[in-house]
Amino acid sequence: MQTLALIDYGSGNLRSAEKALVKAADGRVRIVATADPQTVATADRVVLPGVGAFKSCMDALAARDGLIEAMTEAVETRGAPFLGVCVGMQLLASRGLEFGVTEGLGWIPGEVRKLESADPAAKVPHMGWNNLVDVSAEQPIVAPLIAGDPVYFTHSFAFFPEDEADVSAYVDHGGRFPAAVARGNVAGVQFHPEKSQAAGLSLLARFLEWRP
């Protein structure tokens, strides 16, 4: 049986993400919430959850000895499929601009910057249900989803990759911005699959089967 390492670094949505993954796995994949470098380095799949500020989440990862190195071993060296959720997706960027400039993992070049709504009715933070647009049929991680599917967001910053080919889907909230990204075996979603009901569970189930 495959093992999925759900990175435990103090993120507030860890338990809800764990419950959703266990439900999507339906006994086919062992879900382990862990910060143990050896477990992470040898995992078949890795999920990085996240809520809060880019800097605090990156600092929390770095504070756990060997954890970033273990993630890099699993994902970049061995090619294990990776999914980042919300701030976990943002940490894929080269840098975040929240509370100054903070270096990210750099696995997908780009930056995380504050949302700027051109519509006074579209408030920031972007919180609640919104519909996906421009879902890429060429990005397998979002294959179960289609334009118009409602998913749940809660954030004030968004990840803007340097290469638009790395964007799997967009959302519009006073302006269009990426809702999902993917490059090789690395993927991320700005929305919360664990709060997105059927659409979220479909995406998690797809990730558990994904063989990039």
C-alpha cells in the first residue's frame, strides 16, 4: 500500500485535510500526518496544507529540522506526486510578498502577491464559494473539474507563476487569478478541497491516483 505524507508543521487545517484525504483514499492509500524527515523523504505522495501568512508558514517549515530537505528528496529527487493546498500552494513560489519578501520553495517560478480587486463588491479577503474558470484539459490533476464548478476559498494573497503554462485553472474575484497550478509532478490549489464537497473530494481522489 502506498503512503501519503501529510506535512504536519502547525498548519490550522491539518485535521480537516487529513479527514478528507482518508475519505478520498477509501483504504487504498495510507495517510500519515507527519513532520518526520525520514517518513516524508520515503513517502509515495506528499501533501502540504496551509493557512495564514506566507512568511509564518515558510518559517514554520524551516523550523523543523530536515523537513524541507526531506520534501525535496521525495518530490524533486524521487518524483513523488505533490499537492499544495492554499498557502501550501503559495509556498511553491519563488517568493512571497506578504510582510516583506520571503523566499519560497521555488518549485514553480513566480511570486505570491496581494489580491487587488477592481470590483468594489468583490471584497478582499476572498472568502467563500466561487466558480472555476478556464480549467485546463491538459493538466491531469484538475481533470475531474470543469469550468463553473464551485470550490471554497479563503485568502488575501494569490500565486502568480511566471509561466502561464503552469496554471491549471483560474477564478475571478474582481479580477482573474490562478486557482490551481501544476508543473511535472508538482501541483497546487488555492482553494480548499477539504471544504469543497464533491468537487474537492474528486480532486483529492484524482491526486491519489495521479502518476505524472
